[in-house]
Amino acid sequence: MNTIMSKLLVGVVALAAFPLAGCHRTKQYEATVEVTRFEVVRKDETGAPITTDVEVSYAECPGTQSELIRGGKEFSDCVKSMKVGDKAKVKLEHVWDPEGHYDYHVLQVNECKRPWDPNDEASTKVVRDCADWTVNGVRVGFQCNYTDKKELNKKCPWFKTR
């Protein structure tokens, strides 16, 4: 009888956990970005790039979202023809992070694959809304505020964290 009860208990627990797994499904997105900076960070002894940064702006999203995407040798070989001002397609994966929030990872820029590295601390994401800062009619700099999350998440859902 204990064997039957333990199997039943395992089955009930598995069924109870199933809906929770559905709440945090991984989703794939595609977006158009503009290259705002391109830099080879490291080269090998022959001068071939082995680490490259591509900074992009999500121009189709409300506010000012920029992201620095760092990739290794294969990525560097593939993106070497990109220039500042180029438009590119990125493939994104929106995933549930074990720390209790959603996050997204850029997996591809145009045809250039970029495997996500959980230890990558060089790639960064900035989500904000920036505008000129004017004092007495004279532009003295710029000021950034956080973007309206509802508008941003509606247009660009990969930025959703909850």
C-alpha cells in the first residue's frame, strides 16, 4: 500500500507543478536595432578579432534602450562588416531567471549567432528615456528618466521583468 500511495503522491505533485512551469515559459522575439558603436576588444596574435562589442539601440521601442552585446571569435568573424548606423535584426529569448524575474538574451545579430554566456559581465542593458536638458533656453546637457513600463512592455515585450 505504501508503494501505491507514494506513486500517487508523486503524480499529484507532478501535476500540481505543471501549471507553474507554464507561467514562466520562454518566448522568442525578433527586433530591429541600430548599431551605435562597434569595437574589436581583443585580437589574436595574427590580428584576427576574438572578442567584439556591438552596441545597439532599440529604435522601435519607446524611450532610449541601448545594449552592449559582446561576442567571441565566431561572432567577431561574422559581424566584422557591420558599421555604426547599420540596421540589424536581433533574435531574443525572454526567459525566467532563477532570481525571480524575467530577463532576455540576444542570441543572434542578423545571421551571426551569439551563444548566451551566464558569466558574461561585459554585456550590458540600459532601459531609460533621455532628452535634452535645457536651462533658460540653452541646452546644457541631457537628463534620463525611467521609461513608462506599460508603454514599453506593450511595444517591446522582451523588456518585461515581471
